[in-house]
Amino acid sequence: VQLQASGGGLVQAGGSLRLSCAASGFTFTTYSMGWFRQAPGNQREFVADISWDGDRTYYSDSVKGRFTISRDDAKNTVYLQMNSLTLEDTAIYYCAAAPATIILSQVMFSTNYHYWGQGTLVTVSS
């Protein structure tokens, strides 16, 4: 099983980045996919989730309206489009996979995700 996150980098405040996470080694279409992030000195926090069929998305309040999660099942890839970035968005971003049976009230808890990527660093500068 592998989740390969990419797309991180240095961006100015107000700018945009798109993260990608390529999955392999498991049946992508039977998993809900999520993004989490961890800033220096902070705990890992939930960012966004998309259901196995793409019909449902869910966002943390801190990114709602600025970030968009999507998936391309043909490419076994999940994306996170990040717009209007702020200094507070600086973190390592991790993609993760949870079984399709996960319910909405549980998607923000990292313990429900079985597979994790290695993370990609996003740095927002002023």
C-alpha cells in the first residue's frame, strides 16, 4: 500500500496550491479519502474528506470555502485545491484512506484512517 502526496511548496499569502495524492496497493474505490495537516508544535488536524463515491465532501471550518477536495478514480488520485492561503495554512499535509463504511461523524478522527501518505510540506509566506 502506498499513498504518495505531492504538490507542496512555498507560496505567498493569498496564493493557491493543488496537492495530489496517488494511491496504489489497495482498491481505491472502496475507500473514503481524507487530508490532514500538522503544523510545527501542533497536533495533526483534519482538513477535508471525500466519500468513496465522491458524492459527499466534508471540510473543517478553518478551510471551508477556500479548499476543495476531489478524486479521480481512473487515476487513483485524490486532490486538494487550496485557495486564498494564509500563514495559518503552513503545515505538512497528509493524505489518508478510510474504509468506505466510515460515517460522516467519524471522518475527522485520524484513528479511523487505515493508510497514510508521507506528507508534503506547504509553506505560506507573507
